[in-house]
Amino acid sequence: MIKEKIITFKNDLTNTQKMILACLGVMICLLTIFAIYKNQTNVPKELDESLKILYDIEKPIVVTKDELYGYVLKNGDILIEPEFLTASDFWNGYASVSRKEKKYEIIDKNGTTIIEVKGTKEPLYIKECALWLIDDKIYDKDLKVIFDEDSHLEYIKYGYFTYLKNDKKETGIIDKFGQKVFSWETDYISVEISESQTEANEHYAIVNDYEEKEEIVSLKNGKTIYTIDDATTKYLRQEKNNIFRVINRSESYKTDKWLYIKDGKIAFETEEEIYSLDMIAYDEDIIKIDYGQNHKNLQKESRYYFYNIDKSHYVEEPTFSDAIFEEFSLGLNYKVYEKDKKFGLKIGEDIIVEAYYDKVAFLNYDLHKYLYDFKNIEYILLERDEKTLLYDVKNKTIIKEFDSISYTKNKDSAFLTFTIYEQNGYTKKGYLIYNVLSGKQLLIDKSDEFEIYTNYITITSNDKKVAYYDVELQKVYEN
């Protein structure tokens, strides 16, 4: 009965009513799509708190006096008088110090002891993932324990640790969340993690156990990708960009096989006699094969060949600048492109910077990501006519021009160091220190010694006095 009434109601509708209902339906669909889109666009991006801690310009500055360490604030006020034999930077409000030889403690900014270290091993703060390794326990940035299983721990890199259980025969790898990603039933494990210039989150490790077994494993899921079938005569060696070699001990350490791994599987392998293999264009899946100087003896017309893995055929040599491996996975598809032997920048297929420059380079990865995530800023470095330009990609404006193309991007720091030369072009005149966060600069004489730290620099003059400068490049302390 109910079904029949509904059908009758539908049949009794006028054309105008049907049109109104149809319009309402379309509006509801559009509103639903808009709501979904709005929710998606309003989802906050995942921010890397370790970078916020690393580039904190308010961090106390470590100073020395009479061979003891203390801390001053950014304004030059003394936070803790020099009284420690050793002192680390403050990380999220905590620092590692010692008052006696090999007797360490974690303190807060009041100098209060938060953790008294039991062993004699100095606590390790791991900047790339905001973790502490203290007494074989892993702590997060707030000093909450995230791994404690009576194990011996060693930090490798990229947020991975090896562990050895003290109470049973078990070793393996732990990630930055305190989760075991790989384990073996053995009392020893050696781990080498591959270097990758093109994909920050894709890492693979060679693990071995005194030559009894050896494997390549994915650190994303712990799965074995390649196993050495005879680890007594063969072993694995890592190259850059997730390329590995199988070395044969019994044949004068000859390379039996080359492997390239991508997306958790072997994407390319060859047993040819080659000199080197390298991934030169990650997105395009192009590898460079170098047959060495004796390529003609190997019946090769050329020393270098370029192979597209995805399409399984050889290609012409791509033209890239030195910055090609500095492209970042930040949600934008950066591409350095070339035109008439000059370079520019694309995002996707859109030209962002015209190809007028001798080189396009990026700030170091962490600094670029910090500015992008926390400051909504995108800077690059452009070189032209013996000058370096700090360029704002979003606003398409030059932030700063430097009269030098000789510079250093200091790791874990927002300072750039430019070497300044006399007019002859080769006599060193001094150094220009520039801080990307503050926009301030300081010229240092070539006779002075200086050190770059995360949020300050020190300058030692000829009379051996040490001056401390903050990110504003203002002097805050001298001893």
C-alpha cells in the first residue's frame, strides 16, 4: 500500500514541480561537493615539529667562560651561568649537560634536573625526528618514553634505530614511532641505509649477520626485497639513489649484479659489466649507465647510455642542471628546465622562473620545508652574472642580491655563508653571513675565525676573544 501511494504521488506531479525537485537535487549535490572540497582544503597539512624545534630562533645560546658552558637568551640576558663541563643546545625546552665527567643529566630552562642519566653514555638528541636516545630508551620531544624494552639501541639515520634484545636472541630495526619494522632471530645485526637524493621517504637497508645472511629490506614495511643466496662468497654494497651492487668475494670482488629499487621492488637489474649506475631523473624513471673508459672493449659505441625504466627503452641524454636532485616533494612538482644553456624553474608545466640563469638551486631541504610549512614562504637561489639572488617564488620578487656565487648552505641552520673576493676575482676579501629567517647580514674579515650553529654564530678575533651573535646578527655575549 505504501509503495502504491508513492507511485501515485510521483505520477500526480506537474512539470513545474518536477523541475523544482530536479533543481533542488542539483543544488544539494553541488552543496555536498562544495562541503567535501572545503573540508579537504581546510585539512591542515602535517607539520614536521622537528623542524619547528630546529629553527626556533628563541632557543638559548650555548656560551663558554673559563672552559665551562652556560646559556644566554636571545636578548643577551644570562639564563644559566657557565657551570657545566658539557652542554648541548636546548631542544623543545630541554638540554643535556654534565657537571662531572661522564655524569649526564637532562635539564629544563630553569636548570632543574628532569632526567638523571644512569649510564656513562651522553644522551643523543636526534634533530631530524625530534627524539632523545637516553639510557637505551627512546623519548619524544616532550621526554615521554616511546620505546623501552630492555634493549641495546643504536641510532642509524632517517629516524631508524637498531635494537638488540638483552634477554633473548632478537635484533632488528625500530622506526621513529618506536615500532619494530624488521627483526631477525640472531644476536647481531648490521644495517646500512641507502642514500636517496630524490625521494626523502623511500629508504631501503642492507642488513647482515656476520656474513651468514644478507638482505635488502624496505624500511617502510620491513619486507625483504632481495636476498644473497650465498653470503659467505657474496655481499651487498649500497650506492646513492637506492642503487645496490652484488659483490663477489671469490672473483676478485667483481660486481655480479646492479640493482635499482623503487616503490618497494626491483625496478631495474643488470649483470652487464659496467662502471657505474645512477638514477638521474626519478619522476621520468631515467637511469644513467656508465660503461667506463673501456666501453669499446665491451662493444659499446658510447661510454654513457640512458635508459627509461618505465618504457623499457634507451633514450637521448637528458639535459639537467646540477639542481635536479634538489627537487622537493612538498606537494609541488618542481622542475629545473633548460633553454639556450640557461636555466629556469617550472611547477608542473607552468613556468615560474624564466630560463635566464646560470644555475637554479634550492636552500637545504629542511630549511625549505620549514619555510614552506610554517611561514608559507618559498625561496630559491638563482645565479647570474657572478651574482646570487635569493628569490621569492610565490611573489616573484628578489629578496636579496649577493655579489658572489661562492656560498655554503649550512646544514641545520638558516645561515648562508658567502665568500667575498677582491675585484681580481680570486683574492679572498672576507665572508658575508646572511640569515634567511631574519634577513640580516654581517660581514666578517678574512682573518677572523667563525663557526655556524643552528641559531647563532661565533666569531673568534685575532686576540682569541669569542663573540656570539644571534639570528639578527647582533652581538649577545663575549668572553
